[in-house]
Amino acid sequence: MSSFLGVDVGSVSTNIALIDEDLNLIEKVYLRTMGKPIEAVQKGLKILKQKISGNIDIAGVGTTGSGRQLASVIVGADTIKNEITAHAVAALNIEPDVQTVIEIGGQDSKVIILRDGIVIDFAMNTVCAAGTGSFLDQQSNRLNIPIEEFGKYALRSKSPVRIAGRCAVFAESDMIHKQQMGYRLEDIIRGLCQALVRNYLNNVGKGKEILPKILFQGGVAANVGMKAAFEEALGYEVVVPEHHDVMGAIGAAILARDAVSHKKSTNFKGLEIMDANYTVDSFECSGCPNRCEVINIKMENEVIARWGDRCNKWKNIGV
Amino acid sequence: MKITYPYMGNSHIAIKNLLERLGNEVVVPPRPSKKTLSYGTQHAPEFACLPFKILLGTYIEGLEMGADTIISTGGVGPCRAGLYTTLQERILRSLGYEFDFITLEPPSRYLNALYKNIKKIINRPMTLKEFWHVIRFVWEQLKLFDMAERKSFEIRPLEVNQGETSKVYRECVDIIAEARTIEELKEIKNEVIKKMDSIDRRKDFEPVKVGLVGEIYVVLEPAANLEIEETLGELGVYVERSMFFTHYTVSNAIMDLFHLAGERNVKKAARPFFNEMCGGHGRESVGNAVLYAKRGFDGVIQLSPFTCIPEIVAKSVLPAVAKKYDISVLSLSLDEQTGKAGLRTRLEAFVDLLFKKKQKKEGRFA
């Protein structure tokens, strides 16, 4: 049976989902991008191959996430879609009545408003990453609590402490000051979750009509403390889908199936790419005052893609 | 006297002509680049907005290139921009530069000062008739730039070969820049229309329509908005901009001279939502959004420099406009970022949403 691959290259994690023709998840991989998106994609495919016994017949590939362009030239994508559309598609697939998607990833957070099965509004944090996964990661590191346990601490708190939430720097110093005064860790962590939710609703969710059913997606949805804080603030149930961590990748895979059904063939380069040798280098073009930073993506020392120039002068040379 | 001035869209070409024909040596400011931003952010107050930083950087570049006079426009607030020239002048002096700073203030309140300042930049003997002729030529040139740009907005979403419109448009700008007389401009106008119309276009595609509103500098200067109009056009969007250099000058400087409120219809449209002026272009952003909605546009994009108070006010009013007129609104904050990926993600998602909504409205959505 043929399957479809979705690759979501985010700032913090790279997620891969393999779905069947009926859009059921066959396998998923969640790994850290660690600042090296190409290697993460290759490594992710290796893990995927190990997880699946027997042959995988990949009939279509979609990429999403902030690294979608890069990922698309590595894997040979049939569709390249922004993560907002990808998340909405995946949400609608499991919950056709969904009206709100809250998505919090490594470095961005978004709200997607849907009505009658289509996206009618969305917002994404623009200038501030407070309350996103990286910040929670950093705090769990600082407190030496595994990130998986972080949310559980919040649930044990009976009287949360108020933490300043509008800025990660303010939040951290507030947390430290309260910790040094002797407040319990549980109460500080629950206070933090509430602050981050407050910040999300004031910033990303400002002016948006958040109605149920609400799905909570992205890596941060694993944090039960955040889920509880959302429910408390919104007064509605917040559902965390089983595969919340790879919803973007699932969306990309669904979109790949749609794209392939139109054109009847795939651009997928095959799983061999996981062993290919990719390199990148960049230079500053001196053709005009723009001084664009042009990037070469090379596979086995041959340039397979080039971008970064505003005028497209370099984009198509030697590719 | 060697004059430099702010860089904004294509206006720098016409301003160069103006100043040269009035008998000045001109240092044409370079297009805002990473270097401009680095100078600007290094010397500006941290919380100043992007236009402030770009302009400050531009002045430094101009002074380094040998300019001894800066000319800019002022304002009467309450937007901070009204104070910008004063603050910029102080910063530049504290850096050790020696120069004259000529601020052109709005004519209704400072007509006398404006007159004196204009006299300062006329540095060759000329009759009133000659002066008038120079003004007319420059005005016609500016109008032609705006026309070519409007045309590129219409054609870009329909182009068959991606990037062709932008390429032809840039060629047109170069041709217009070369003009020396009003007669030449007339010929060039036809040439520009012919060139643009010869671009290969799709016939079976209907673009979605988006109106751009927001603070003037980030709306008019592509280097400040990461070429948003090009990006949108290539995503299949017909873009209309609420502001063009010529239109802005008429409605804000010339009408001001006669104590008439410019853009009355815009202010009227904003009234149910926004009755007071809050400085900058906050009220205009709301009014224009209403006008776009009434004209059946699919969406409005608001561009604002990060920390811009008037646009922050407008941003919180826009959802009410969106709700009342069922139009989609996307607000974008611009700052020093030069990476386009984040902006592109938002624009792609917004355009996806507009097409889906349009299909649904037209009953083409299963």
C-alpha cells in the first residue's frame, strides 16, 4: 500500500510523519533540529526506516515548518506548505468540528480560528517568543526538572504565585526572585504556566474569538500544566490530540496526498538521500547595495539549490 | 552645498532631479541596506522605531559620502516622527558631524519657515516660471513612477513567468529615471504601458484582492517591508496600497496649506470606529481598511513599525472592522529582521485563507 510522508522542520524539532492512503498515521519521528536542519531530516528518515519493517512505498512528500524550503530540496517535495495551513489541515482531519487550534512550538505560537471547516483567521507571535517551547525548555533545565515532568509539577500546586508573563526576561527574573524568597517550586511553575497562557491570550489571541472545540497542538501541548492553565483561563475543555507533537508533519503528508492525486507522480528522491553528503556555503553578493547573503545548498558537491538573493540573479544559475 | 535626504521608494530619483535643477549638488542616499540598519541601530535610542533607525543610518551614509546638508520633512505629532529630525540632528552632531539640517514643516502652521527653507535650497538664479517648470517636471516624474508601480500590482499576480513583472518594472523605473523633459516623460509613459502590457499573463485565474495600510515609511519603502508587494503578487494577490508618494503629498501638504483636511473620505470611513486622531496614520489605517472592505476586497494587511503607537491603536480597532465587514485582516510588525521566512509564512497562510474564503463565498468549495 502506498504511503505519504510529511516533514516538518521547525526551529527546535524536526518531525516526520508517515500516513497511509486513508490518512491514518503509520509511524512518526520526533527529533531535535539542533540547528542543523539537513542532518535532522536525514537522521529522521533513518529512524523512520528502522522503525518500519518491510518496504515503504512513498507516493508523495510534503514539507512544512520554517525549514520547509530547505527540506523540500533535500527530500524532493510535492508540496511545500506553511505550518499554519498544515496544522489546520491535520486538525480538521481528526476533528471536523474544530473551531480553534492553539499551537505552541519551539519558537513560535499561533492561534488558528476555523469555522465550518475552513480557516477564517489566524495570528502568530511576531516579535516575542515568550511562552514558547524554547523558554519552557530553558526553565526546566535551569530547575533541573525533566521537561516531561515540568507540567506535572504545576498540577500539584494549590496556590500559584504570580509571575510576570509579557516578556521571557521579566518572567525569568520574576521566577528567580520568587524562588529566592522561598516559594514552592510547584507554585512557581503553575504561576509560570498561567503567565504564559495570559501572555498568549493577550498577544497572539488578542481580538480572536476562541470557541470550542479547541485543539492544543505542538510540542508544548505535552505540558499538562499548560493545558490546565488554558482550560482555566478559557473556561472550555482543551483537547490535546494523540499525535499533537507531529500534527504539522501529518498536515504536510495529507497535503502531499492531495498534491499527488492531481499530478499522479512524486518528486520524492528516495530514502537513499539519508546517506547523501550535503554541504552548504554562503557568500555576500556585491552586485548592488543590498548585499544579499546568498546560500548554496550542495549535494555530493553539486549545487542543488541556491537562494537568499532579492533579485533572483543567483537563484537559477548553475542549478 | 551638498544635500542628502531620506530614501523612500522611487522618490529619491525625482528628489535628486528637483534638487539638482534648483542648483544644488546632491548626494543620492543609497538604498537602505544592512549597513544602514547597523548605523541606525547603533546610534538610535533602542526603542525608536524602524523608520527612525533607517533614516538615521541613511543620513550617516550620506554624510560619509560627503554631504554637508540634510533635508527632511517634519511633522506636528503626536506621532514621535514629528520630533525625529530634531533628535536625529542632535545624535548626528554628538557623533561629530558638521552639517545643516533643513526640516520642511507642514505649511499650515509653519508657512513662513517653509518659505525660508525652500529659498535655502534654491541656489541658482531662476525665474518663477523656471521654478514652476522644474516642479511640474518632478511632479510628472513622480506620477509616472506611481503609475508604473500600480501597473505592476495589477500584472504581477497574473504573470506566467514568475519574476518577469518585477524585472520589467525595474527596467521601467530606470527608463523613467533617465527622462530629462516633460515631453520625454510623455513618450516614456506610453513606452512603460507598452512594456508592462506585453508581459505574458494567465487568463484563467482570478487573484484575491488585498489592501495595504499602515505607517507611511514601512508601507512605501520596500527595503523596510521586505518587498511585501512583490511577495504577495507572486502568491497571486492583487495589491492596492493606501498610500502613494504623489497622493500623500497632495492630501497632506498641499491641502494642509489651505487648511483643508486631506483624505476626508478616509477619516469619515474611520469615524464609527475611530473618531479621534491619534497621530501618524492610525486613523487612516482604519479608514482605509473600511474603504477596502466596502469595495469588496478580500483582505487588508496592516504594516507597522514595532512600537509604533498610532498603529498599535489601529491594530486593536481593526478586528472590529474585520467583524463588521467580514474582511480578513493581518497585522504585521516590522523591525530589524532581514530574514524573510517568518513574513513569508504569515503571508502564505493569509493568502491560503483568502482563496479558501473566496471559493466558499462563490460556492465553489466542497
